[in-house]
Amino acid sequence: MEQKQLPNATIILIMGILSILGCCCYGAPGLIMGIIAIVLGVKATKIYKASPEVYTSYVNVQAGKIMGIIGVVLSILFIIYLIWLISYFGWETLQDQEELQRRIQEMMGQ
């Protein structure tokens, strides 16, 4: 019997990688791509578990799913950090570079 590649295995891997990279873009792209990688990874895992002798590239699915989880966690942490930053300094301060530098120097005790 000829083995075939799991559906979406390459896409899952790419989305997992992009979710880690996307977490630095304000968190939202990484969160979206990570969730897609996880959902597709779970579906592909179910397909593989039903008949493992038919499919290959399960390693790509596992790697993509793990990277998707890491990307979601990093994105959530980055979003929490941004919320803290905005609540601590204020939106106006973050938009004014001189005021932001002054507030950081006050915070450091200089």
C-alpha cells in the first residue's frame, strides 16, 4: 500500500512557524496563525490516529502543532504586556517620545 502525506501537514508547519514570528507584530497575527495551526493539527492527528499506516509526515504535524501552541502563548503574553504598557504609561505618553523618555527616567529614579 502506498503511503500518502497527511492533508495540510505543510500548512500546519508553516502556520506554526509564522505564529511564533507573528507574535511580535502586536500579538494578533501570531494568535490567529497559532490557533489555525492547532485546529488543523488536531484534525490531522485524528486522521493519522485512525490509520497510521496510510499516512506520512506526522512529524510535521506534531512540530507545527507545538509551534502553534508556543506562538499562541507568546502572543497572549505580548498582548498582556501591551495592555500593561498602555495602562501604566497612557496612550498619549506612548505616542510622545520625549514624554515617554522622561517617564522612563522617572521610573528608573534618575
